[in-house]
Amino acid sequence: MMQAVTRIILNALALLFVVSVLMPLPLVAKDKRLVDLIVEADYLITMQADEPPLEKTAVVIDNSKIIAIGETKSIHQKFHARQIISGKNRVLMPGLINTHTHTAMTLFRGMADDMELMPWLNQFIFPMEGKFVDPEFIKIGSKLACYEMIKGGITSFVDMYFYPDIIAQQTIDCGLRGMIGAPMIDYPSPGFSGWDDSFAAAKLFVKKWQGKHPRIIPAFAPHAPYTVSSVHIKQVADAARAMHAPVTIHIAETSSEEQMIQQQYHTSPVQLMQQQGLFDHNKVIAAHMVHPNPTDIQILAKQKVGVAHNPTSNLKLAAGIAPVPAMLNQGIAVGLGTDGAASNNDLDLWEEIRLAALIHKNQQKDPKLIPAYSALKMATKMGAKVIGLEKQVGQIKVGMQADLIQIDLGSLRLQPIYNLYSHLVYVTDSSDVSTTIVAGKVLMLDGKVLTIDVAQLKQQVAKKSKQIKQALLQQNLSHKKSLDKNTTDKK
Ligand SMILES: [Zn+2]
């Protein structure tokens, strides 16, 4: 009798095991939606508003977009992902937006420093560009820039440099999102004899790349008001309007530019651009904007011109300090840029965030200016507005593109933590970024870049820089001779 009872109990237990262990699994899995990726976060900063970070949250990504955001446990109950990235000790936030750079100039990093703009350009940059800038240089230089940007958590960038087709292809291959500007200038430049052929090539470039790839936005990139005549600026303004393409250009970078334009056209660089119709129904990203006058600021606000603030480059070339608080007060969208690595000398946007939060306080003797959240906003949500992608990137929001980064808070160097916004602006640097995701694709995981053959790139950079180093010795000699000559002449 006892044996029969035991057998019944055992059978019942076995049945219960089958029902409870084996049966429920497929039932639950069937209820869950299969998605590409779930990224967890101990702290989530959405940049939707200045509010405390969300804790123990996860972001669900499918088909390049963010499809859900919620408490980690409940997300795992609803979704089943092909890949899960842990958020232990990590902040998840929107990827950074570099609104102004010249990617391939990474190969000229540290080539010539501590000089004034004109001798720096005429004695080093222009001659070395003439000698070295070719498709191979651009391929290696822009790949090196992509590597550096992925490492530092930049997910979108605005570029202006030679051979933009190659830069666009490198951007696609490494997985980043790029607004790639076709360069135009009135003088001979790599690949061009002057204005006409550079303008014609730019129109072809824009036409070729419009709608071709979801992560590439082709743009017109006339160099600056002092290197492109007003007649040519009008041609760009008309072409960009007709082709619905953005324009990126350096404007009001130095006081010498201001003087040159005043002498030649009897107006300011901003008003000259306005008179040529550049801002009329065009998306314009104006890099630097260090010297706008109060009327210029009104024009920029009215015509919704986006500004790329490049504090490191401006400080290094002693160009001045852009009136960022005044521009923000007028409702102008101001983003942050690294400029090229020849005038920075890196592509670390965290440095620009920190400088943007510091230099305006000191200049105007007001520590309340550009608080931490505002500086971070310039690098994310407002940067997206500057480049016209505010509906796609710059925030963590359902329906937007999944361009996200994780910051590792595990290092003792970052402890203790009381306020995350303060920490991200005043403590964090690019080496704290552990994960970079663009359009739902993981480009870097646990600090390892997955889309670039790093060993091969190292070799390519070493080979190219060896050639540049040899030419630089000659250039340094001729620069020294010109300095000696100047000193002798003055005697
Ligand atoms: Zn620049």
C-alpha cells in the first residue's frame, strides 16, 4: 500500500516537473517578442529633459531603432534578444555628435603646433596636403579618425575634407553616421585646379549620395568667406536649396577674417553670407562663429543657422572665445566640434564638453554659465538639432535611431559619484567609454572596436607617418630658414 502511495506521489512529482520545468519555457518564449538587442543600464540618461537618471533600466533595439525603454526586469519578461549587453556599473546615454571635423587630418596630428593660423596653414598644412593628400592618405586617415571617434563614443560627425567619396565609404564600413561635406575652395587644392571643378564635383557628390545609404548625408562644404568669393557662395546657396542638401562652412573664425571681409565687402562675414542667400531655406552648419556681432546673432537666430563650437581649436589658435551663452540665449542651436586633429590634436569630444562648460564661466566671470547638463546637451540633443537630425538621434527615445554609448563607472578614478551629469562633464574622458552602438549595430564592446582591423590600421598609419616624418624634416628646415631670414631682415 505504502509502495503504491509512494509510486503515485513520485509519478505526480514527475508530471509536475515536466509541466513546470519543460512546458512553461516554450510558452513564455512564445509570448516574448524576439528583438536584435537589449542594452541594460544601471543608470540611463535619455537627454529628453534635465531629470535624474533612470535606474536599472533597459533599452530594446530592433531593426536599427529603439522600440522600448523600461525597467530591466519587465523588459526581459517581454522581450527575447539575440544579444544582451550588461549595464552593471554603466551609464547608458545617447552617442556624442561631433558637429565639425576634418577626419583624414588625423595623419597630420601634432605636425606643427604653437603657431599663428596663417604661417601654420601656408608653411605646413597647405604644402603637406599638396604632397600627401591622395586617395590612400584619405582612406587611412579617415579610418584612423573613425577608430578614434568610436573609441570616444562619437556616433555622428560632420566632415569636410578632400575625396569625400572615400570618407563616405570608410564611414559606412566602420559603422558610424556621417554628414560628409564635399570641399570647395577658390584656389588649387588636392584633386582640383580651383573653384569650377571643385563646385562641379561637389554637385555630383551630393547627387550620387543622396538617399544612397541611411547613415550618409551628403553636404556642400565651401571652405570659408575669405577663401570662397561671394559670387561662389551664392552658387552654393542656390545649388543646396535646389538639391535640398545641407551646407557646412567655417564662418567668423578669426578677427583677421572679420577685417578681410570688412575691407573687401564692407560688412561682417555673417551678413555677407546672408546677403548671398546662404541661410535662405538652407540647413547651414557654421563652424567656429567666434566673432559674430549682435546683429549677426539676431540673423543666425532668425535664419535657424546651426553653430559648431570648437573650443580646443579656438583656444589653440588663439582665435578667441565664441559668444556661446549669448547665442544660446537667442535660441540658436549650438553643438560641439573637435575640428581636425591637426589643430586640436585629437577627436575627443569629452574635452570639448568640459571646455564648453569652463571657458565661458571664466570669460564672463559667471560660474553659473553653461551648467553641466547644458554642456552635455550641446554634445547630444542640441548637436542633433545643429545638423538637422533631431528627430533621429541625440536622445534615447522610442522611435529614434539606436545610437547609444555606455560609460563604465567601474574605475576607482571615477569614485565617488554623487551627480552623474557633473561627472560626465567634469570627470569622464574618452577612455571611460566601453560600448558604442550606431543604428543598433555594436561598433565597440567592452572597449574593443569590432568594425576595424586595428592591427592592419596600425601598420598602415606607421608606414604613412614615416613618409610624412621625412618630408616634415625638410619642411621644418625651410620654416627655420624663413624665421632666420625674418630675424636678419628685422636687424
Ligand atoms: Zn575646421
